[in-house]
Amino acid sequence: MRKYNVAVVGATGAVGEEMLDVLAEVNFPIANLVPLASANSAGKTIQFQGEEFQVQELTENSFEENEIEIALFSAGGSISAKYAPFAVEAGAVVIDNTSHFRMESDIPLVVPEVNPEDIEKWRNRGIIANPNCSTIQMVQVLKPLDRRYSIQRVDVSTYQATSGAGKKAMEELAQQMKDFFSFKLDESPHNAFPHQIALNVIPQIDRFMESDFTKEEEKMVYETQKILHKNIEVASTCVRVPVLRGHSESVTITFEKDIDVDEVREILENSPNIVVVDKPSESLYPMPIVANGKNETFVGRIRKDLYRNNILHLWIVADNLRVGAATNAVRIAQKWIELDNE
Ligand SMILES: NC(=O)c1ccc[n+]([C@@H]2O[C@H](COP(=O)([O-])OP(=O)(O)OC[C@H]3O[C@@H](n4cnc5c(N)ncnc54)[C@H](OP(=O)(O)O)[C@@H]3O)[C@@H](O)[C@H]2O)c1
């Protein structure tokens, strides 16, 4: 198989590091790997498949100079806005993890298990967007159920890990826990979140919008509709919890048709990259510690509503840095390669 020159933009970040791990694990066909980050990281070395690579400073010329063919971006929206066009200009396909391009109508927003056919549209602008971490794990579960029962409405509450806000946010939780055990939690600084996150939950992720929902909550609504190609009703409450890795979601789905819980279980068991963990009598259900470092989405607590036969409740957990970011981006890249080799 042909090999490709691959750039990882934001290679020193929480998502970028995971991206490198996933690329190595799937033995991605890489001719030349170029890790890019800010000037602060230039010259640092990273390990990849037993070799050392030097991190380079991201510049407008990085892509042309290195003849990049696939550019995986996860360095923040403003960095993608500024530098993705240079990557495209240099002939690369950009797979962007930030929210910058997601809702642009001519940019495909892709979860490979759900709407792989949209990858074709990369030709419009040379860019494929990776959805928000909470959206990815939810639509992986919604899609196969929608095919069978047709979804009308989704109500979701999330329990999102600190790593969703990057490396510094994880460190902030760890520091606050240390400060708690030294009786200094009151003085412990918080910069990543609007309040202390240790021993707390915060019902705000990102800023509040005119709708009174937060930007994160609106992302879950509009991204879900775009990926499913369906204007279903979605209401979301996004909450930050003191977990390092792994987003959990309590999801209530209203269907057009009545559901059969055994059949729901069977459908999910046969869906790609989904693992059903649902033995309540043995206290077995998905949790962040189960999903950590995994490339699958875990589903459990599957139950029918007490009052209505067309309403289902379930609990979804996935590793936000993997399923919600790096693994999804790498799966998109693998699908793109299939198209390139047709
Ligand atoms: N965390 C998640 O679960 C998740 C999921 C989906 C999408 N995302 C998105 O992915 C992006 C990165 O998130 P993260 O969690 O990995 O953040 P992070 O841990 O803070 O890492 C940020 C990365 O961007 C690099 N960077 C910052 N400024 C730069 C610049 N001027 N030029 C080049 N590189 C620069 C940093 O390099 P230095 O180390 O040199 O500063 C670092 O590699 C964000 O847009 C985020 O919304 C995150």
C-alpha cells in the first residue's frame, strides 16, 4: 500500500499525543511523520514506533516544505482557521478536530461508523471535520437505533472528563486534589474551569449562548442533526465532572415506533465499535475506568421507559481523547485512504 506524509498539528497536546499513539497502533501507512506544535515545543523530541522525531514549529510553510498529504489538526480553532488553508494549498487533506469548520455546509462532519459516505465531500474544500467528543459517542449509538425505530427526539445529560478541556485542565484537577489533601483546596487556583472542579460538578461547558444553552450543548444539537442528516429534536445538558478521562452520557431517546429492549441490545451488539456492558444484577455497566484507553463506545443501563413503549433510556461511555477525538480522526484518515486508492 502507498505510504503518506502525515503532519500532526498540536502533537504535544492531549489529543495530539493520543493521535500519535493511535497512528502507531493501527500501523498507519506513514512515509514521513511531522509533529507540529507552537514555538514553545519546537526541538522537543517525541517517540513514535521506536523512533525519535523532533517537534517542529507550525508555520505557513510547514506543509509545503514537508510535502504533507494528510494533516491531522488538534491545536485549537484559531490555529485551524489560520493554518488549515495552507495545508490544503500544499495539497494535503485536512482532518480537523476543532469546532472551527464543523457547521460549514460544504465541509463534511464525519463519524465513520455513521456517515462514511460524507467523506467524499472532502473534495469541496480539502477539509473533513471531526465532531465534538460528546456527539461522536452518542451518534454511534443513535444511528443503528434510528434505522430500526426512527428517532424523533433525544434528551441527553453529559458527565464530561477534564481532559476534554486539554492537558492543563487535567493538571488542574490533579493539583486541586493534592491541595485538598494538604488542606489548601480553598487557595487552589482554577483557570481551566469557571469553578473548582475537584469534589465538584459544573453544569457549564463553554460559554452561554442566546438560547440559554451553552455552546457545547448547542454543538451536540446541531452536529447530531448534521451527521444523521435528520432534523430530530435534541436537548442537551453538558456537565463537567472530576474525572480525568472518559465522557459519560445519560440518554433518553423517543422513537416513532415502539421498541423491544432485547432487540435494542441485539442491534447494539451487532453495531461497529460498540460494546454492550449491561448486567445490572452483577453491577456491570459502562464507566470511565472501563473505557479508558479503548477505541470502542460502551453502552449499558438499557431500559424501556416506565410509561411509554417508544421511549428508551441508556448510558453511554467512551474515552473522549480516543473515540471522541484521535481514534475518530484516524478512522476518517483510513477511509480517506481507501477512496484515494480506488
Ligand atoms: N480534549 C478533547 O477531548 C478534545 C476532543 C475533541 C476535540 N478537541 C479539540 O482539539 C483541540 C486541542 O485540544 P487538546 O485537548 O489536545 O488541547 P491541549 O492539550 O491544550 O493541546 C493543545 C495543542 O495545540 C498546540 N498549540 C497551541 N498553540 C499553538 C500554536 N500557536 N501553534 C501551533 N500549535 C499550537 C499545543 O502546542 P504546545 O504544547 O507547543 O503549546 C498543543 O500541542 C481543541 O481545539 C479541542 O477543542 C479536544
